[in-house]
Amino acid sequence: MTTSKIELLIGLDDNRVPEKLSWNAKDGGVSEADAKAFLLSVWDHEAQTALRIDLWTKDMPVDQMKMFFYQTLLAMSDTYLRATQDEKMSDTMKDFCDYFAEKLDLKNNN
């Protein structure tokens, strides 16, 4: 079996609040790429539950966090479609993303 490694590096301040985030994925050509936030979900098949890590730096601007969530939700609808072929629910998820963007006035910021 071939393996590939993705690393998340978190620089913490004295209060253990993230100050710097970066990641490596050598197979993908990524080396210590800076990030301001990341969301990681892992499926525990034995417990039948999603585990997650949500981190962002203390200087992550709120407007960028809103856009990050919008883009993440939109990407999840595409991933859901690829994983399930359930077009109807994927379209419903995209409708929610449109609603989300409208309520946060994100469409004018693209």
C-alpha cells in the first residue's frame, strides 16, 4: 500500500490560541503554505459519528471567515453530489448557499 501524508502545523500563543497555521502535502507540492483557518472532518465508522477540528488564527478577519464558510458549504454540496449522486439534495444545498451568501451580502464581494 502506498501512503501520502498531509501535515497541519499550528503555532500557538501563550494562551494556546492559534497565531499561525500552515500545512504540508509533499505529494501535492505544498510546503508550509500559510492559512488563516481550516476545518477538518473525519468519519468514525465504529461510533458512526463525525469528528472535527475547527481552527482559525486570532487575526482572521470576520469578513474572510464568512466567505470561507460560504465557499466551504458550496464545495461540500459538490462533494456530496460526487459521493452520493443525489442531485436533488445537492441542488437544495446550493440553494441554501445562495441564501447564505445573500443574507451575508457576499455576492457583492466576489
